[in-house]
Amino acid sequence: MNRRQVLKAGLAASTVFSPYMIGLAQSRPVKLAAILPLTGAFAFAGNAALDAFRDQADRINDAGGIGGRKFELIVEDDGYDVARGTAAFNRIVQRERPEELVFVYGDSTGLSKALAPEITRLQLPYTATSFANELADPKTYPTIFVFGPTYNDMAGALLQQVQRSRGRGAKIFLVYSNSEFGRDNIPFIKDQAAKRGYQIVGEEVTPLAISDATPIVTKLRQAQPDFVILQGYVLTVEPLLVRAAREQGVRATFMGTYYSAELALLQRAGAAADGFIVTYHNAYYYDTLIPAVEQIRALRRSKGRDLSYRTTYYMGSWAAVDVIAEAMRRAAQAGKLTRPGMIETLENMGDYNAFGQFRNLNWVNHRLPFTKLYRANVKDARFDAITDWVDGSKV
């Protein structure tokens, strides 16, 4: 090198590694954006989730942030509307620096499917409240992770219970919403039922919420199913339907997936909810032997916050942020706290279980197919586990 080249190289090095530049990098926050239904039909779930996001943000920053950088939460309300959610997503990604915004948490199956191509183009790590089967496809959507079993996996776990309880000839009635969420696993259930000798004796497609279950109950009485599987609701139909069905003498076993697995089912349906079987893959707030539950209680106690029951919507969101934050920490430690670095880190976290909220993080096509089955126990006001971890992909 001649003198000019040496001086030029030295200037470049001092620019890259100067205390000012290092300090600037460390001062920049690490951001997680959350698009949630804080208004609209599912506002009760969205606001419970937001409570968990804020608690986790406090916990992360109280512990020093992410590699010395502040953890920052960005929140947008979409009212469970795909157009609003898409607009919110566009505002976020146009406004935020890619080196700061390293993860987005979205809302609903419809929104996630609509955003999936753009998320992939931006190489943006993403998960959502949705467990849609289409999203668990790393070949098409390499940056999307489903933090739990897909709706097919959940249905598979329920069909395993059908096999144990009744076997060939079991009669199943399907009730689902006319939404992406509701329709997601219905073809799978029909296909698997045909292969295993179960009869689909009826199906009813409804709006996301109904005010009168009588027409459905009339069909149930005529079909006399052994099992009624509900999909695509967030306790907007289940309590009304099961209560009306029991009043009319329907003796079928009612079943639902993750978003039916909440104590509000028991509170709204009363004795009629007894025996309702659900899939659920996180922890209930009353599961005090699970370390994550005590972490939540300790955090809320230290902040002087309400220690009463936290819903499953809270618990699932807490678990998701726990995994995301751990991935951020590991990526930062490896010097890879970037969008591609987050993907690489998430794909190699098989040893982590979010303090008991997952079986583990051994991804199968970017989803975690394991769940547990729980049965509603009205007398004790809880859901009791009736299985250990079940691989829903193995019907």
C-alpha cells in the first residue's frame, strides 16, 4: 500500500469501529411489532395478548434488554380486519429500520395469508395468532414460524381421541365458521375420517358469532353424532351451542381446538360444558408447577399488577414473546441480530421449551406439531389434561 491507501483504510476502519459507531449501534432498540385485534369481535383476546406483550417487554428490559439494547414493542390495532391489518403492516415496515425491526407478530389466518408473500420478500421473521396449515411451509415462506401445531395437527389429535373412544364407525358432525380460520382443517378432517372409517353425518357453516343455536341443535338431534368438532371460533359459538344442545338432549362429545380451550367456556355454558375436549399446547395459569407460570406471577407481583387468572390468550402470547426474545438474545450473542440471523437462530433452538410452555422447539416444517388434550371439569372450574404430549401429525 502507498501512503494514501493506508490513510484511506485507516479512516474507514476508524469509521466502522469508532466508539461513536459502536455506541450508536448499541443505542438502537431491538423492535418487535404486534398487530392485534384490540377492537372488534375478538378485542377481549387481543387485549389479553397485549397485556402479555407489555409484561414481557418489562421483563426483558428489566434484565438488561437484548445484548444491551432496549427491547421496544410496536403495537397496531387491526380490529380483526384484513384490510386494516395490511395497512398497519405497511405503515410499520415503511417506517421502521430493518436493522431494528427484526420480528413481526400478526393477527388471524386471513391477514397472515395476505401478508405472507411480502413477509417473504422482506425476509422478515414472522409468527401470528394463526395456526394455519398453509403458513407452515418453509419452502414457500421461509421466514414464517407457527408457534404450535397447525389446525390440521390439532384436528389430528382430536381424531386420535375419537379412535381411542369409539373407533371405526364413529359419527362426527362438523360446525365451523365461514372464515379462513374456520375452513382451514375441514378438508383434512373429512379426508382422515374417510380413511379411518368415521362417518361425517353433518356439517354446519356459520358466521363467526351467532345469537341462536336452535337450527344447529335441530340438525344434531337428527344426525345423532358421537362427536361434534367445532373450528373457527373464539368462544363466540361454543358456549351457546353446547348449552342449547344439552338442553335438547344431545349427548355427543363436543370438541374444539386451541381457541376453544379457555375457562370462559365453562363460565358461559355452565354444567353443559362438562366433558368438552380441547387441544392446548401452552400452560394454564393455574399450572403452578410449570416454571413460566411462576415467572409471570413474579413479574406481575413485582410491578404491583393483578395476580388473578390470566387467559389462554395471555399465556400463548407470553410464550411466543419468550421464544422470540430468547432467539434475539442468542442471535445477539452470535453477532447475528439481523432478520436472516433471527431465522437461523430460531431454526436451531431445539433445546428450548419456553420454561415449560412448549414440548420443545424442534420444528417440523416450521411448526411444532405437539399438543395435549384437556377435558372441561366444571366442578373444579378447570381443564384437566387427559393426555401427555400428542403428535397431531400422526393421526
